[in-house]
Amino acid sequence: MDWMRSHGTLIAVGVEGTGAYGAELVRVLTAAGVTVIDVDRPDRKTRRTKGKSDPIDAYAAATAVASGRATGIPKSRDGVVEAVRVLRVARRSAVKART
């Protein structure tokens, strides 16, 4: 948080993969009172022409948030839906272990 705020006023943060590998980052940022926007992956055409590059992806995410193109709301991963997901994972694991 200190590093992000050292670059200027922090209005919002764009995060790719908020339902999977970015879920914990979203939890930390949300707990700190930061607005989090779910950003889509870069389109395939851009990735084909420019290749996979974390700096390019980060710049594209920041541009999408700043311009208002990215408007996704990340899932909170709590409540009833998360409880059902946890139960399904446990059941699937139990069935697999038994068979």
C-alpha cells in the first residue's frame, strides 16, 4: 500500500483474475479501503503481436481502469455462495477419495 501511494493519489486498483489467483490481493486492498476493479485479460490479438509481458499487461490494466473501460466488480468470495463452493469442494474430494 505504501508503494502504491508513493506514486500519487490512489483512486482505484485494477486486478486481473479476482476470482482466482488475485482473490487474496482483492481482500487486502478492499480491507484497506481501496476501490478494486476487475480487469479482463488483454485481448488475444494484442498478446499475439506484442507477446506476453507483465509490464505491458499492467499498463493495459491501469489504462482500462483510468479510462473507465474496466468496470467489473470483483466477487467478494464470502457469504452463501462461498459456503456452497466450499461444501462442493469437500464433497468432491470425499467422493474421489472413496472411489
